[in-house]
Amino acid sequence: MSGLRLEGLSKRYGRIDALRDVDLSVGTDELLAVLGPSGCGKTTLLRLIAGLEEPTGGRVLLDGRDITGLPPGRRNVSMVFQSHALFPHMTVRENIAFGLIVRDVPRADAAARVERAVGLVGCGNVLERRPHELSGGERQRVALARSLVREPDVFLFDEPLSNLDAELRVQMRAELKELHRRVGGVSVHVTHDQVEALVLGDRIAVLREGRVEQHGTPDEIWREPVNRFVARFVGSPTMNVVPADGPLRVQGVPADPGLELGVRPEHLRLGHGPARGSVALVEPVGSEAYVHVDVAGVRLVARCDSAGRPQPGDQVLLSAVPDHVHLFDAATGARVRRR
């Protein structure tokens, strides 16, 4: 089998299970986005793939070969860190070439690889500068180039965009996606940003407390979340989840206290419906607005056109789009079905 496969991968630190029985696969030329909150085991997963940590159980296979016991230097895995980790006393060119030089790659070959990598990420104009002379985006491109020159079998990205400002993060996100399309290879990208995961990932693995909650395409994660955690974690603003026997009633859904309704803000309609509430807050975001409405002690968020938005204190009616309502078990959080 080509690509990367994790089988029953586990890691325990004392009494703490950082990862528990993780089964994942990443095909050749595929990017897997690993998404989850802080402390869920995302970075531990990368470190196990890279060989920087030894697993408590399970295996890491690359192209069908078990590499679990191999040291990092023999795995041909490249890692891009959140902090960039550039050598401050070296120029950009020296930083990019350093890994090749210490591996005794012939200088002509190393120089050619550096030129190819620099061309791919667009940092050729800063080759003689040192890291302190670079912007955040330039440092990120240098870190990517340093990863590319190794021509690795697996690319690992540990939240590489989290230290960038919002505008640059959006720009680099697009560049990363285009870079992966051009270069290919197996890539695992760790992030806590659900938009980043949805944009970059060919598939997404959602982690919580060391376990994979769901593994699928971005569309599957968005449209068919397996439980309340995934449904609320993926989406901004988060999905509204309310008791099925509450004021937000939907035709065909029983008023069962053991069930919960899940409705995303874009699938709540203002102006008509069975639920009545008071507008508590309005968040204009360009052409749209998010309207926070208090309904019988429950806060709901609806998305509407900014031009016709209500104002705080207004009384409004709400309804849910029936075809986009999710049902969850109130006790376990598991998805029962989607109407």
C-alpha cells in the first residue's frame, strides 16, 4: 500500500493517554488535516510520525513498510514548525541548504535543490538576508523551502500559520494549497483552525482527547458530523444545539427530551416561525450579520443579510430549515440522523 498508514497508534505519558488507538491513512499526493482543540494530541501525532517520540502501542507504516522503530534521520520525513526554527546566524540560503550539507549532499546537487525550492515558494529575493531581517510571511516561506529541499516522503506541518496575522494567514493558506497541488506527496497538517482544515484538507481527522472522533472529506465533516462535538467544533459561529422539546420546533421531529436539534446559523430564518425571542446582540460582518437571539432562556445565532438586520431589543420570530436540521442523542451526543 502506498502512502502513510497509522495502525492503533497510542502514546501514554504516565497516567495520561495522549493518543489512543489512532487508525488513519494518508494516500500519495493527499493532504490530511488533523483538527482539534489544544491538548487533544495533534502535535504528539506528528512527533510519532517523525520518530521524535516512541509510541506506547501501534505502528507507523510508509508505503507498506513498518518504520515505527526507525530513528528520525532514516524516515525521510520533513517537519515545518509553528516557530519556523530558523538559525539566526545563517543567511536564508544557508538555512535552506543546511540539512543537505550535513547529509553530505554534493554541493552542485544541493544548490540545484535550493534553487528549485526557492522558486516554488517565492523567496528568491531574500536569500542573502538573515531571519531577523524577514517578515513573518518570508520566514514561513523559508521554512517551507527548507522542508522541500529534502525531497521527503512525508511532509509534516505543525500549525505553521498560527503566528501570522489574519490577512497573511489567508494568503499563506492559499499558497500552501497551491504548493501541495504542485509538489504532491504525503502531507499531514495539524491545526486548531477549522477554516484552515476545511480549505486545505483533502480529508480531515477530528481529534478529541487523543481519539479520532471523525475522519472524512471536508464535505462529510461539515454535512454529516458524527456527534455533537464535531458539529459544534467545525463551524464559526458554532452550530446551535437546543432541546428537541424546546421552542424551536421542526415539523416531523418529535418533541423528545432525549433528543437535541442542531442547526447552523445559516439555516436559521428570521421573520417567521414557531420560536419568538429578543435580539441580544448583532455582529455585522460585511454583507452579512450574525444575530444573537434569546429564546426562552436559550441563545441562538442566526445569519442574515446585513442590510435588513434587526437591532438589539427587537422581538423576532425564528424557524429552522427542515432539510438542514441535525438530531443528536442528548445523553451521548451521537448523531441520530439528519433530516
